[in-house]
Amino acid sequence: MDWLQFLQIVCVPAFVWLVHKYGEMHRELNDFKVQVAREYATQVHISRLELKIDELREMIWSIHNESKITSRNKK
């Protein structure tokens, strides 16, 4: 087997396989980045909603307590 045959039989298929695997790995990494970005965005939105809910709960609680105080003062 001379060098040209060795390149055609062994090296070229190995190189093509490596390039293919690199492309798969690169694609998986991009998919992973997209998934992380989606989850991060979702977590940020959830955190904002939780803060708004807590603020509303505090506001309702303070209004409720103020109404109790004013009703006791009227008696």
C-alpha cells in the first residue's frame, strides 16, 4: 500500500468522520445555549412575577389592616 492509497482509505474517511463529529458537537452546543437562554428568560420572568405578587399581597394586607383600624376607631 503506497501513501496515496493510505490517504484515500484511512486518512480521508477519518478526517470526514472528525469533521462530521465536530459539526454534531457544535450543533449540540448551540442547542444547549438556546435551551439555557430560554430557561434563564423564563426564570427572570418568574422572578419578576413573584416580586409583583409579593408587592400586591403586601398592599392588600396593608389595606385590609387599615380598614380594621379605621373601623375600630369608629366604634
